[in-house]
Amino acid sequence: MTKRRPAKDPYNIIITGVGGQGNVMASRVLSNMMVRAGFKVTIGETFGMSQRGGSVMSHIRVSPTAVWSPQIPKGTADLIVALEPVEAIRVLADYGNPAVKVLVNLRAIYPVGVITGEDEYPSETDIRETVAALAGEARFLSATDEAIRLGNPILGNIVMIGAVAGLGVLPIDRELFETVIREGMPAAKVKANLRAFAIGETAVA
């Protein structure tokens, strides 16, 4: 196991997406990994109309010594993991700062307004430029596309957790992930999750 430690205390992580993308599972997996690595972790979650594809956001605060309040103060995120690209922009507007690192899954999920033609969804170029302008470091992944190739689009959330490991900002790795995932799901699903994690880790390493 690597001995890397978060650069700040607390280290503030936001995982954001829309309902149905596995946001909550991703936050639980990452939090469990950090607890097993010896850290104190608090989680706070907010839900929009998640059953209709509304926003879902998890705040994860990691500390080697203390338990912090679950709500991350505005403008103080250290890492944002966005399972949906427009959600990355939404969260950056409130919690971003010049040093924040951002991982963005590029697969769009169109809200009702876009589907009905009332609203316009930004282009991938606009998304990349906006995120890059608001973040200290931004990485973009086709996590859902990779997950579809594995046979299950929901595995995009695990591809993104693998990408977090690949960034090298937290003391997590494949071995720790495997320990957590084997405890939390049926054995038949473990192999696909390990492959998804490895894809994400390699994508940003």
C-alpha cells in the first residue's frame, strides 16, 4: 500500500452526478477505502429529484485525526469527481477554487428541458473549456463508454474511482479497492468491478 497522504486536513472531495449513475455507491466505496487506509471520514449527501435524473452530490471529508462536519464550505473542494459533465460545472461554480482537481466523465445525461427542446446542452468543447477555466487541473474520461464495453454502464462510477486512484492524491490502490468491493457485493460482480477500476486508474496515471 502506498503511503501517500492527502495534501490537506481535511481533504474535501465531492462526487457529483445525476440519479441512476451510482453516485452514492461511488462515495461509499471511496469512503470505505479511506477508512481502511486509517483515516476518519465524514459523508454528507444532497439529492435533487434523483428518480428523474436530478442532481446527486456527496461531500466526503477526509482527515488523519479529526471528524469534521459533513458539509464542505463553498470554494474549498480539493477534488471533484463528476459522473456527468454539466454537473461538474455546476459544482465548480460553488465549490471550485484555483487549486481544485477535477475528474469528468464526458457522457452527457440530458435533462427534460434539453429533451423537449426548451434548453440547450453545452458542447463538449464548451464543457472542456469551462471546466479547465474553473479548475486547477482537469482530466476528462469516457467512463460510461468504457463501462458499456464491460457490459454494464453503471460501472462508469467505478471507472471514475479508479481514476481517483490514478491521480495519486489519495492513499488508495487496486488492492484496497478489491478488499472493499469483495466485502460489499456478490462474488460474480467482483471481476467486472476490478476491470473497471483498472481502466480508470490507467486512464489518468
